[in-house]
Amino acid sequence: MSNEQRALTPFETSVCAALQVVGVTIASLAPERRADMEEVVTKLIKALPADQSIYGGRSEHHIALESLIAGIFPERNK
């Protein structure tokens, strides 16, 4: 496995952006369930490899799920 880090592709960037929108929608429909949703997504992240293949040391296996959490908790993005 290469130690080189790469930038996100335009497709990956758009998927992450779409998942943030989905997260915002979920959060607005069920704000009382945000912590439960975060727990499930965090478990998924922990179950997937953390390969640090994306520029900045992020894992390509985690970026979409991290975007979903960012949408569920927009107040954290300030």
C-alpha cells in the first residue's frame, strides 16, 4: 500500500456535499435522534479501515460518513 495521499475527486466531493444535505434534513426531521444517529455512524466509521489515504490524513473509507455527521450536527462546523 502506498503512503501517498491524494486529493478528493470531484465525484467524492459531491457525494460528501450531498451527504451533508441529507444529514441536515435528517437532523431537522428528528433532532431528538441526532445522538443515536451519530452513535450508529461512529460505529460504522470504527468498523472501516482508517487508511489516511486522503490529503490531510483522512481515510477514504470515512469521508462520506464524516460528511453525514457534519450535516447532522451543523453547529459543529463553525
